[in-house]
Amino acid sequence: MSTQQSALSTEEITQRVRAIWIDILGPGSDRPGATFFELNGQSIAAVQIAAAVEEQIGIILDIGDLFEDPDVETLTSVVLAKSGDSAS
């Protein structure tokens, strides 16, 4: 929902993306630089991450973004770029 999206600061979005990443990919997923596939990310995890980002942040994330094998910082940058249309 765009009202939720616009109400979130960059810091809040960053924290939520990181929490979603760790929750879905499990122990060790907070290791700096660890990528989606290095953490054994599979299609179900990609769908779960995209759904959680949409539900909690209000940003529609293409699961293809996860199949480009990002680390959490790169994924956060993607989400922040998508939020840039209505929130800076």
C-alpha cells in the first residue's frame, strides 16, 4: 500500500529488508556479502521474500531480482530504488 510505503524512512526500509532476508534465509544469512544462492536461496524463498517485501514495505519486488543473486545490501538498494518514486 502506498501510504505505508511513503511512511517508511530509508532506515526503516533497510531494517525491514534485512529482517525479511534473515527470517527467510535462516542462520548465517546475516554474513556480509553472502548472496542469495550462496545461502541456498531457491524459488520458494524468492517468492517468500518478494511477498514479505510487498506486505511489509509496500514495494512490488520482481522475483527475478533475487535470481540475479544479490546480497542483502544489493537487494536493499533495489527496494530503495523502487521506493524512490514516492519516497526519498
